[in-house]
Amino acid sequence: MKVQLEDFKVEQFEKKLRKYKGMDGSIIPLLQSAQEIFSYVPEFAIERIADLTRTPPSNIYGVATFYKQFRLAPVGKHIIRVCQGTACYVNDAKGVMDAIVEKLGIAVGENTEDGLFTLQSVACLGCCSLAPVVMIDNETYGNLTGDKISKILDEYIERERGMK
């Protein structure tokens, strides 16, 4: 499936490219710019960065895959991060994860078909006293159960439907 990039985002990215033209050490800032604009680093951006920096695309791809901060595929509007740290694990993070998987019909690393959610498993969110913990975007939810997270997701879904 080929993703269509919006023209205004491509124009924004082209402006960033011009800003860094001829500058050494611009690969990471350009990858960051691409991700900031598109929410991931599309193949188009890798090719343009390669052209600008006169670096083989395989080297740009190597940098993008080396650093965990870069995503090479689109993500949902809301990113759900489920903590799998020790405190969360012993307080049934698996049950919370199972409830999310069942509710949304996706596995870890996948997006919902409507592009609303991406599900991620993370090693630790640093909120052990609230275990089990889930972050949706920048909002932290603690002391969760399968029922609680299901209701929280219902609220997000309802909010999105109200915006359409």
C-alpha cells in the first residue's frame, strides 16, 4: 500500500531541506524534521536526504534504523504504550495488554485500520507506584484493569467520532 503524502507537508519538508543544504552533520536533524512533519520517516524523505547530503540512501536508512527514535512506517493518531516493567508485570500488565488487543483488534506494533491507534509495548514508563500503567500520547493512566482501559479507549473513540 503506497501512502499519499500531503502536498503541504512535502513543501514543509522541502523548506527544511533547503535550510540544511551544505551543512555537515545534517542527517539526524533532517530525519527528525521528516518525522516531525510526517509522523514517521517516509521513503521519499530518505531519498531526498540522500540527495541533499550526497550520501547513499542505504546509509540514511542505516542511521534511521540504528536510532529507536525514528519510525519508518505510519503510526496511528494516538500511540498507546503499555508498560511491561517489573511492577506493571506483577500487577497484571498482561491482562491490560490483552484487553487492548481484544478491544482494538490489533497486535503490538500494529495500527488500527482507521489509523486511530498504534499499540506499543515498552520496557518501563517510570510510574511504578501506579502499576499497571499505560500512556496514550502524553497522558498517563495508572492502576489499570482490563475493564478500566477498555472504558478509557471507548472515551477516545467517542471523542474522535464527535470530531468527524
